[in-house]
Amino acid sequence: MDFAYSKKTEDLCQKVSMFMDKHIVPRIRQYNEEVHAGTYPVSFMEDLKALAKSEGLWNLFLPHLKDDEPGTRLTNLEYAPIAEITGRVSWAAEVFNCNAPDTGNMELLHMFASPEQREKWLKPLLDGDIRSAFCMTEPDVASSDATNITTLITREGDEYVINGRKWFTTNASHPNCKLFIVMGKTDPSADSYQQQSMVLVAQDTPGLEVVRNTNVLNHHSPEGHCEVVFKNVRVPVGNLLGEEGSGFALAQARLGPGRIHHCMRSLGAAEVALELMVERAQERKTFGKYLYQHGSVGEWIARSRIEIDQARLLVLKAAWMMDNVGIKEARKEIAMIKALVPSVLATVADRAIQVFGAMGLTPDTPLADIYGAGRSLRIADGPDEVHLHSIARMEIKKHQKSHGQASVYLTPPNRL
Amino acid sequence: MDFAYSKKTEDLCQKVSMFMDKHIVPRIRQYNEEVHAGTYPVSFMEDLKALAKSEGLWNLFLPHLKDDEPGTRLTNLEYAPIAEITGRVSWAAEVFNCNAPDTGNMELLHMFASPEQREKWLKPLLDGDIRSAFCMTEPDVASSDATNITTLITREGDEYVINGRKWFTTNASHPNCKLFIVMGKTDPSADSYQQQSMVLVAQDTPGLEVVRNTNVLNHHSPEGHCEVVFKNVRVPVGNLLGEEGSGFALAQARLGPGRIHHCMRSLGAAEVALELMVERAQERKTFGKYLYQHGSVGEWIARSRIEIDQARLLVLKAAWMMDNVGIKEARKEIAMIKALVPSVLATVADRAIQVFGAMGLTPDTPLADIYGAGRSLRIADGPDEVHLHSIARMEIKKHQKSHGQASVYLTPPNRL
Amino acid sequence: MDFAYSKKTEDLCQKVSMFMDKHIVPRIRQYNEEVHAGTYPVSFMEDLKALAKSEGLWNLFLPHLKDDEPGTRLTNLEYAPIAEITGRVSWAAEVFNCNAPDTGNMELLHMFASPEQREKWLKPLLDGDIRSAFCMTEPDVASSDATNITTLITREGDEYVINGRKWFTTNASHPNCKLFIVMGKTDPSADSYQQQSMVLVAQDTPGLEVVRNTNVLNHHSPEGHCEVVFKNVRVPVGNLLGEEGSGFALAQARLGPGRIHHCMRSLGAAEVALELMVERAQERKTFGKYLYQHGSVGEWIARSRIEIDQARLLVLKAAWMMDNVGIKEARKEIAMIKALVPSVLATVADRAIQVFGAMGLTPDTPLADIYGAGRSLRIADGPDEVHLHSIARMEIKKHQKSHGQASVYLTPPNRL
Amino acid sequence: MDFAYSKKTEDLCQKVSMFMDKHIVPRIRQYNEEVHAGTYPVSFMEDLKALAKSEGLWNLFLPHLKDDEPGTRLTNLEYAPIAEITGRVSWAAEVFNCNAPDTGNMELLHMFASPEQREKWLKPLLDGDIRSAFCMTEPDVASSDATNITTLITREGDEYVINGRKWFTTNASHPNCKLFIVMGKTDPSADSYQQQSMVLVAQDTPGLEVVRNTNVLNHHSPEGHCEVVFKNVRVPVGNLLGEEGSGFALAQARLGPGRIHHCMRSLGAAEVALELMVERAQERKTFGKYLYQHGSVGEWIARSRIEIDQARLLVLKAAWMMDNVGIKEARKEIAMIKALVPSVLATVADRAIQVFGAMGLTPDTPLADIYGAGRSLRIADGPDEVHLHSIARMEIKKHQKSHGQASVYLTPPNRL
């Protein structure tokens, strides 16, 4: 369980970090202004992507590249600290072609796509030429319980016909979004976990309509968290990803690495919030003392440091386990970081906001966005409670398997 | 300490409640759509105001009306439950001419304005014909410590010249906002609490510029929380409110009732969040159980009920004290509700968001706005920490005055 | 809903308070030393009881006295502040014949005892000549769900035969404890809530054995929280309290006032903890500042004040409701204070311990005991979770009855 | 940063674990009964020590053994998981001669004792023949700020004369305790951190009196947390440990490893609490469901798993840093685990108590003791707040050194 960052990782971290400092951080204001003015993708994005690619900072997230594919082969543990660095700016990951949900979609296609599907969709995604969306969550049901999903994918002759409504479909407003991977039921009468399948839907397929780009906690994302309607959308049967009934398994396979990415990016954002808090606490004075000299501010700084460092170690452990013992064995750890890190992020950002006072509420700092990201991640991809219950179930099973003997620590009186 | 609502209050509560149900709640969607489309004030606002006035539901917040002034005379305790009802919809208070900061401004003018000032500003405010802003917070200093304020109000001949920058100036984007009450230093060399004064500035005075309407936790308010620049703004000396050097005292006088209003409105919003949580918990099923049957959801409902009910009693006590022993004696209780209620609101809304899942993040519910309101109220008008420290100071003084004898409860061994 | 303390209450409060200051607080050390040395009841208890009785400070808790019974008739609301005062010293209530579980037992007997039972048990209890125990909780089942109770009370001819094991039976180690009120099943085949009955068992009945006095969070109570075994214990049928099958109803009737008493006493103890915290914070210096000048200490003081004051208002409201609308209508409020106040007590004591540092852990302060009392009250008489779920259930029912319309506050887009 | 347990560690862990299962856990009841009956040291302790020594499970904590000293040489990282295992039973560490404060005292003597001191004190300590105490905390001052210490160590001729009062002196009631290491001021006029020295005082020196063994949160330790008075206690100057004025530095050197030990033992105890919670949650039913099926219980289990696993990784990181970059560089991490782990322990134990209900309060489970240990560790060796402030100070310094540039993430509008 060696969490030390390898030489390769250290080098890449330094390169990514310098890239961030030189090319990305100085453009935060410009990004905000262009998006605010309705320019999206922002004017400099393609240039930055080209630069990143030319420096070998491309597709770093993907462990299983082929020789002819653009990108750097890294383990989850190696990629994790890079994700943390890119997480410091909300839109930075795309520069390195490492942004969700494209990352997860590329992983899915890499593992399960047919040669035709690879050529048509995976290649341009790996090149960063197109963007993609993943349609899972539905407005009408609690889709954290995947068996609740109602979208139907019905085979008719050589076509699948898709009917359903999805929302929180990230990227669907991105002008370059050309592919929608849709999860739905091909066989509602099958066993719970065999009902679903995934199909690939081109953005311009008739019947697919992006109804609206929904604000999230009042935050507007230009790439979109969208509501998407599928009304008699017809795709050739060749657009099925993997096999019929494999949707649930595919979704599971997609999740693990994505959670590492999300969590590490979140910790990067948490570090920014903490740095801002530390800096502000030394600048402002109230009632004759610097803010950090007011007791609770110092404690917030300290607790934030503890919480971030602890959480990072747990994420690295989960990454290490995925690399070394496999996603299945790492399930508990993956659930643990998913249930933990969003709260850490929201809490640290919340403290930073309080230290900034009024300014912390404004768009003049990234704190409101960081807070909102943390808060909404407590729901995205399954609410905390679902993950906590999975963890509890695994703890209980582990105990049952070990023929639980905790009772040897009890000393009730002997009763006659 | 009778907190029972009087017959008068009960009647008014019922009338306001019916008014809300009949005229306001059904227009929530229309309000959102008009504001989103850039129509502000919304098309139906003046009609609703006229209706409310005709039904005697007008200026209910103002305890010291004169005979020729429009409105209903209520004590703080009597008004409190009405504020709670209007707080259920974020924009409802204006319908009854009971919205901040106009309420506080009207109170200030009522108590301290000269006859000319009353005629020019108070009258149209009481009639709801104009709106007003209150300029206190500044971006460049921690203005929760009011001695930090840097805006200068310099007398030159028969004029005051104002220079400074304010932000979080509510109402400044409202098309009807005609008056800005500005806090600044007339004498920076005086004792800390005698340096400040308030002056009345007409909206169209040269040099006054509303620079931007700042989002608050990504929420856009059409009436605005604005940054306002005063650059050599000149007003006649007759625009001074009260006396030179009285600014701090005026600000204090303005605060008490406003905090009751804010807190009760917050509890109204918290009730809506709780009702939504309760309703959702009965509608959705995950993993074969209704949400409320999942343990923590039930506990959230219960804790929310406890926290709201407790907080309401404390606000009513503060109101009762203001009415019966005066603002000064009620200072601790006023600080207590200010330090408490925003957190209650944010916490209840946060739980409701979690119960709603993805939908709780969207604009399809009022929860994101309610959460944001609670969170920003933890900073507005002094961050929690400032109020907590005031309370601690008062507790310590109380103990010192009583020649603190807690040590009689200690039993260290006698030492030789 | 007038929470003001009546003249009668104010007078009694002052008398009780002076009695405490003069006779009880100065004996805290002596009490500890005598108990530590094994002297129990302590040497001065009967003298203090006689004094309290002679001053009319006797049986204050009992609202429904008869003319020939010793004591002062007070409503729950009137008694509440007196309970708070006596709660400041853990053993003070007994001086006024107001200690649990004797209070609840006297209430039970007052309401349901036959003339013979009154003469034999109630009279000496009202006179303070004997003590009594209440046997409900059982070690072998989760007895917060009363239907789990396993003790059997079997009728054989003119006798009931009792078999079972109880624990947490308060008072059972008290040398004066002469009566055990025992809850058990007379008809395990009846409906869940008709299976149980209560019988009166004299302390010297063969087969009744007090097995041990169990420490509670390492605290040793001289009066005992005991494990009691009933092995073929035979009592005459005349010892049945009320009717067969009424046990559950009797237990319910017993609970309400007891919860007010417990909660108010807890708040009295919380006030002592807060006073000690405030005093300590002004005495000790670390790193050049008084403790209260270290940020979080000030905030702990303030939050403790808020939490205590809020909780007190809620308890008074529950008391007022019991007096004015009845126990049944006050069920939710009674559950709310039960789920709330123990945590307030534990939290305030926990903070006080932290402010005291090492000394806070020792028996030189009452804080460890106060903390332990608060913590164990979170379990005694039903764990928090049980009460929170009752509250949630009542909220949900209320919402269902009102044909829940919270959805009028939602604005999902209209869907075609 | 390889946290994997080495082969050597794995083997030792297995041996220690088996030793615990076979020899220690089965004697928990006997230990409690003997201590309760006043037998201390318990009858089997010396046998178990001999057995542990014979199996090579001895002095495992000491990294710098000499060839002729009994024990196993382990790094901090290697020892950490063993400490976790021994922490599962409160009195187990002594069996392996790894109990505080003897461990820290042996470390001190190992590093700083003169040959005579080593022969006289270190040797029998390493052999487990005697026990020792460490006298630092004082009742009369806030000794978390070590400059407050008032005990005087005055040189008179060839002797030091010690006058002062200490408390929380662990081991002082142990019949085998022969050595007291005393911290006091040899030069109150020197610089703050050069005033103190440490001297070795034999238990039977005239003037040294163990005044009482103080309960800690009502817990009685047979080895004692004692109040000790030094009244004109005279020792030869040769009893000085290290140099005059080095007391503070010695204390610092003593702390690091001790905190790793304490924290890992705490995590061992936390694991026991969690295992008990998991087991209980599967055994008891209320209201028709197993406890773990009641929502919050499952979440408590999951959160406990997350908190323990996170904390363990942080402790291991601190141990790794101590081993690889030195105590000084590891200062922040050491402060972090000290500020974190006691709360984790207290929280997990608190949840376990709640799951157990009434039984959790009794001595029939180890939970009350585990909770009390966690709670008192939040104060022992410096309250949380002191460590949090150290961490905050280090964060602020780090930021200042890096010429803090967090402001590049801010985007306030450009102002004219």
C-alpha cells in the first residue's frame, strides 16, 4: 500500500501544475466573462487543448490506452494527484481531455464498444474533437435505485426505439456534444439487474430534444445539466453498447474510476478554498484582531486541513485498491469516498465563505461555486444515504462472515 | 410573557394567510417566469398591492403609525406571526409593503426624519409608491465592525459631499428605488461611535452609480443586492437624517425590529421547506420503502420540527421583550435569534434538498433559494460569530455583576 | 399561551432558591463525602426534608392533591421553574419529596390506586416516609418497544405470580424503598397494548431480589439503578393497580409530567454547567489571554445560552399544553422535549468540561455527573431515535390530514 | 510513503493478535472482578508478562534498543498496527511492557539518562520489574501552556529541592511504581522555554505524597491518575535528567511517539466499539425491524467505518513521517492526529452506546470506559483547541512562506 507518488507522477504533477499556473489560472476571469456574455466554448479552449496535447498532458485518466491512441497511460493511483491539481479550476479538466462525463464515457467505450463504435465515437472523443453525454437520472423516479428507471428501449426490427425523459445530463448543452449514451430498460420483465441496456444515440437523431439546461443550486453551467426528452428515438441495433441486459453491469464498471476523479478534483477545489481562507484570515481585521486570531477561524483552518488530508489518504487507498485488487474488492472504499468527500468539500467551502463574509457570497470568489459543487455532489451519482447504507451492509456482511465474536468483549453477570 | 396570539393577530393571520393562498402562491410560477424574462416589477405586483391595501393588510410591521398614515398598528409580538406567513414566499412581503429594507427605512424615517423628509420620502414609501435602499456594507473593509466603514460624508458649505463604495445594497436595482440612505463618516476624528452619520440621497443624484447587481450564492435578485459607487455625490445639508454623529445610534435603532421580521420570515420559509420534505418523503420510494421510512429522513423531519418550534418561541420572546421592556433590554435575545435562525433555515432547507434529491437542486422547487437565503443571512447584518461574541460578552458581564458564585458548586479537596 | 411565571410561582421559586442556597448547596461536599463513605441516606436528609415540609416546599409536583394530603397544588407550568431550580443539585429534589421515580409513582397511585392501596402506599410516600421503585426496563429485550416486555404476571387463585428480570430500577438500593411497581404481561395473547398490567410488590416479598446496583457510565448512585429479579413472587390480587390489561395506558399516563420534571431539572443542571463555564473562562489564562477570549470558548458560552433558553421555552410550552389542552394533545411537544433536552444538557456539560480542562474530568466539579446524566437520559425512558420517529409520524399524519398541499410551492415545467 | 505493513509487522501483528485472543480477551471478566475486589496488580499479570516476553512480544514500541536490552526493534510505522491491536483491551499494553506512561519514560531515559540512571531505572523498566510515573500537569494552572507550570526545583548544594503539586499522574497508585519523573522550573527567570528541567524522584523519597487517585469521568483506574504533592522533596543533583533548562525540549521529544501509540490504541478501541455496534444491530429488533434496518443505525456504522479508516491512514502517515523525515517535520501531522483521534474514538463509542441502549451505559460492555477514554483524551496532553491552534499557525506560516497567492483565484471587478 505505497501511496508515494511515483517519479512519473511527480513529473506529470509538476508539468500540469505549471500548465495550470501559466495558462489556466490567469484566464479564470476571461472564462467567466465570456461565459457570462454567452460565448461557449470559450475562445481560448481549443488552443489550450492543443497545447496540453502537445505537451503530453492528454487523456491522463485512461489506464488502458492502445498504442495508436493519444494519451498517457497512468494507473488510478498515478492519475489521482493530477486530478487533484486540475480540480483547482472548475473548467480545467476539459483542457486535458479529462472532464466528466467524457472520461467515463471514453472508459465505457474503451471497454465495451464494437470496432465500428470505437471508430465513430471513441476516436473523436480521445482526440477531444467531440463531447458526449451520459443519460441516466430521470426526473420522475428516485433513480438512485437504478431499478426504478422507466426509460424504455424497445427493439423493433433492426432498430431500438427509445422513449423516456432524463435530466442532469451533463454536457448536453455543449455545442460539441455529439453522442448521448442512454440507459434504459430493454426487458422490464427480466431480473432487476438484467432489465437495462445502454445504447448510443447521435445528437442529431430525430426525437431527441434537449428541453432545458437546469440550474443547479442556482448555478448555470454552460455545458449544461440538461433535461433531455427521447420521443420515439430510433437507432440501429448496432448502437447497443455491450449486450442487451448488461446496462447495470456497465454502469457499475463506469463508476469506480469516475469516483476517484471526482473526489480528487473535489480535494483540489477544497485546497483552493482553504488557501483562500488562510489568506483572507491574515488580511482582514475586526475588533482589533486579524480574523485568524478570532478563535473559531483558526479552528476552521485546522479542521479543514485535517479533513482534507484524511480524505485524500482514503481516496488514494481506494485508487491503490482499484489498481491492485480490482474494482470489486474496492467497492467499500469507493462507496466510502463517495459518501465522504463531497461533504468535506462543502464544509471547507462553507467555512471559507464565512471567513470571507459578504464577498464569499459573490461571484468575485470561486467559493459559491465550490460550495455548490460540493453540495450537489452529495446527491449526484447517488445521495450520501445510499452509499452509507451500502457501506453498512458490507460491514454487517463482513461481521457475519467472520462469525462475529465481538461478544467476547462483553461481561454481563452470570445468571443463574 | 404571554406569547398567545391576540384575537387581532389571529384575525390578521387568517386574512393574510387566505390572501397568500388566493393571490400569491398561485402566482409563484408566473413571478419566476416574468423575472426570468426580464419583466420587473412583475406585471401583477401593483394590482396585488392595491388589493392588500384595500383589505387593510398594509404596513403591518409599523407599530407607531400616525392617524393620517396608511396601515395597521401592531406590536412586534403581534406582527411576528404575520411576518412568518409572508415569509413563505420570497417576494410576498412587498405585496403588503412589509419588505426589507423598506421596512427598516420607514422605521428610521418615522422616528428621525424632519417634516420635509417625511413628506418627501416617508409618505410615498408608506404608500408603496417608491422603494428605497440602505447603504451600509462596504466591499473594502470588514464592516461587521462598523468602525471600519470608510465612506466619507464631508460637509462643504450647505452640502454634504459623499465619497465611497457600498455593496449588498438591497433594492438598488428596483426600478422604483428612489431613495438611498447612506451611512458614512462625517467626523473620522470623533469617538468610534460618534463618527458616523446617515444622509438621504435621491436616486438620480449625480455621482451615484449602481455599478452592478451582485449574485448571492449564484442567486440573482431582480430588486438587486448591488454595488453602489458614490463619487462626489452632493446633497443639501437638509438631507442629514437625525444629527451629525448619530449614525451608529440610528443603525442600532433600526436593527431590532428588522431582526424579528427577518427571523419570522425565515421561519415561514423553513416551514415551507419542512412541508415539502414531509410531502416528498411520502411520495417517493427507494429500495421498497418510502423515503420517510428510511431512518434518517424521519429524524430530519423530527429535528426540523423541534428546531423550528424552539426558534419561533425564542423569536416571540425577543419580540415580547422589545414590546415590554425595550430594545436595549432585549439586546441579548435579539443577538440570539440573529445568531440562531439563519442556521435553522439553512439546515432545514439543506435536509429538504437531500430528501428531494436531484430535484432539490433545481429551480423547480424553492429549496435552493431558501437554502441560499438562510446561508447568506448567516453573514448579512453581521456574521454569526459577531453575534455569538456579543452574547458571550453579555453572559460574562451578567456573571460578573452577580458576583459569580458558581464556585460554590465545586468541591476540590481541602489542601493543607 | 402565557409562559409568565405566576406570582405564586415567583414566590415559590424564590423560597426554593433561598432554601437551596442556604441548606443544600453548602452541603454538596458533605453529601459526596458521606456517600463515598457508605452513609446513605446521608445524615442530614431527614432534617432537610422536615424543614422543607415545614416551609411548605413539599410535593410541589403534584397538581391534584386532596385536602388531607401534604403538599402544594401547582400546575405543570407552575411547577416547571421550581423543578429547574431543584435540578441544580442532583440530590436536591428528594428534599422536597419531588424526586423520580417517587413522583411518577405517587401520580400513578393518586390516579389509579384503590383506597387500601392509597392508605398503605400513597400516604407514606406523600409523607416522604418511604421510597418506591418502578420496574419496567428489562435487560433481555429492547424495552423501548414496550410490546417486547417479557416479565409474566400470572394469576393463580387469589394471587398474581410474577416472574421476570428488570434493570435500571431506580431507588431499589435506597434503604427506605418499600414498594416496587412492576409492569408485566398478564395476558400475552391479548392485543399488543392490552397485554400488560401493573402490580404493587412490597419490598420484602419472597422471591424479589435486588441483584446489583449497576453503575451508569461509571457513575455509582447510592439510591441505585438496580437489576431486580422476580422469581415466583406472589402478591394478593388486590395488589393490581387499576385493571388487568391497563399497564400500557397507565405507563403512558405516568410519562408526561415526568418528562417535564426531568427536562426542567436538566435545564437547571445545564445552567450550573454554563455558570461554571463562564466563571472558569474568566479565571484561567493560556497563551496570554483569558479562556473566554479564545474564540471558541466565547462561542460555546453563547451557543449554550441559546440552546438552554430555546429548550426552556419549548418545555414551558409543553407544560402549558398539558395544563390547558391535555396530555394527549401535548404528545408531540412531550416527545420533542424528551428528544431534545438530554442532548442540550450533555452538550453544555461537554463544553464546560472542555473549558475546565483536566479538572472537568474529576469529581471536584459536578460536570462529569452532569454530563453523564445528560448522556444517559438520551437512552433512559426511550432512546432519542424512538421519540424522533414518533414526532416524524405525527408530522406526517398532520400533513396527510391537511391534504398536504406543499406541492403548490413547486414549479416543475409543464410537460407536453 | 508506503503504508503497507512489512512482513515483520504482519507476523508480529498475527502473533500479538493470537496472544490477545488466547490470553487476554478471555480474562477481561476476571480482570474486572479482581480490580473491583481490590486486587491489583491482578493475579495473572506477571505470568502473562513472562509469557509475552518469552514469545518476543516485548518492548515493541522502542525503536532504538541496544543489543543487551530486552525487546524488539520496530519503527514507528511498524509498531503502529501492533499498538492498534493491544488497544482493543484497555489493560493489554502492560502485558507487552508497552503501556503509557512507562513507554514515554523509557524513551526519555533511553535518550537522555546517564549510565547510572540507566542502570538504576531504565533496566528494571525495560524488564517490566517496576513501573514509573510522569509528573507534568498541575491543578492550579492551565498547564497545556507549559510556561504556566509552577513546581519549583531549586538547587541547594548537591541536592535539588522540589516543591509543587501535580495531578493526573498516571501509574502513581500502581504498587510497582518506583520512579517519578518530575517536570518543574529550575530557573523561573530564564527564557520561557529554558526555565524547566526534569528530575528523577524515587517513590520512597520523603516529602513525596500520593494524595489521591482521582476518578476520571467517574472511572476509577487502579494504576491511578493521581494527585501528588512534593513538599521539600530532596534528590541528589545526579537525578537531573539531561541538562538544566532542557525540560521543555525533553517533553517535546517524549511526545511524538506517544501520540502515535495513543492514537493507534484508540483506533483499536474504536474498532471494538464498532464491532460491538455491528453485532448488536443484528441481534436486537424493535418495532419489527433489526436495529441496523433503522436508518440512522446503518449510517452510524458506515460513518464510523469511514472515520476510523481515514484516521488510521493519517496516523500511519504521521508515523511514516516520524520515521523518514523526523519528528520536527512531522509536527503538524502529530498535532493533527492528536486533535482528531480522541474525537473519533469518543464519537464511535457514543454511537455504540446509543445502539446498545441501557446496556451500553452499564459495566457489562467496555463502551462506557471506551467513551470515557476518548473524551478524556480530548483534554489529556493538551486540549483539542491547543493542537488546532498549532495546526492553524503552521498553515498560516506555510502560506506566508509560499508568498500566498490564493488571490489569483479571485475575480473582483476592475475598479476605476
